Amino acid sequence: MIGGARVHLNRWQQAAVAVGSAVGALLDPRRADLIAALGETTGKPAFERVLEKMKRSPEGRAVLLDRPRVISTEVSHAWDLPENTFGAAYAKFMGSRNFSPDDRPPVRFMETDELAYVAMRAREVHDFWHTLFGLPTNLIGESALKVIEFEQMYLPMCFLSVLGGTARFNEKQRALFFQHYFPWALQAGMRCTDLMCLYYERHFHEDLEDVRSRWGIVLAPAAPK
């Protein structure tokens, strides 16, 4: 099951939820449920494009056929993999932050099962992308990853999240982001493969540097001292 009971909204209701979610998320960026609602109510065309790209990719089609979920019962074996593997790097990323793959909010506002799955998949692979790009989960790291997500999926929510995130930067953070992380993120998002078409779980056992190289991943820059 992709999430809880889905809610069908007309255009006016979608607009109201989108505006309310945007305002709420700006006031409290920790509200993952509001960010999710904003992504769903503004992102249908983007998710439709992602779905079509996945259907054109052999690996993407396999994801759509199997509908793997990034939840603890499905990815717990990553914690037992050798240290050099992608799966072990993901497990270390999650464990060092006490994150759980089960914490993602459900999809509520997508009209079809296929689009609901694509929206859920985009939400659930977020931490894989953190692992691959070597990005922290602070405000700068999340904003940089949202730039990559926007380039990959053209989700309005990602663009709005970057605007909201950078508005909260202090002067030092703003200079660091726009001088170092923003140019890197633009390049990284263009150079890498289509990240929504990857069946990540099938690559857990592979060497982390090998998958980074094969997928065109450019590591995030180290913060200047």
C-alpha cells in the first residue's frame, strides 16, 4: 500500500491545499507532511513526466512493475553489507542520524495508483541521493539536494523549497551556498543519470564508488575552512 486513504480534490481545493501547505512549510520547514502535500498538489505534471521516463527505461520499468518500497522491512539487509558497498553507506547515513526509512508521510493527493507510487518513490529515494552525493542534512545540504531534485524532476515544490531554505540562511550560509553548493548542484544534477529510473535496491551490494562512477555522480564539495 502506498499510503493512507487518498483524497480527490478539485482545482480550487488543490490550490487551497497548495497555498496552505506552502505557508505552513515556510513557517515550519520541519513539517514533512506539509512539504509532501505541497509536492503532490503542485507536482502532477512533473510526476507524469517522471512516470513516462521510467516507462522508457528498462530499469525504470522494473521499478514500476515491482513497486519496491524503501521501508525497514525491505532494506534492513543493507546494515549487514560490507563497508565499501552502497547499501552499507546508506545504512551508515541513516544510522548515524537515527533516521528511519518508515518516517515518510503517505501520499494522499495523487489521482492514480501509478502516480501515487511515483510520488512515494521520489519521497523514499531522497536518502539514497543524500548518500550518493555525500550531502549533509543541514539546511545547506537539503537546499542543495532540492536543486538536484528540481533538475531531475522539475517539481515546483523543490524550487519553492530552495527559495524558502535560502531565505533562512544567515549571511555566511548564503555566501557559502551560492558560491560553492549552488553551482555544484546545477552541474551535478545535469551530469548524473536519470535518478528516478534506478532500481537502487538491486545495487546495494555493489561498491559505492563504482555506482557513483557509473551513474555520473559528482560528490558535494567540502565546505571551505
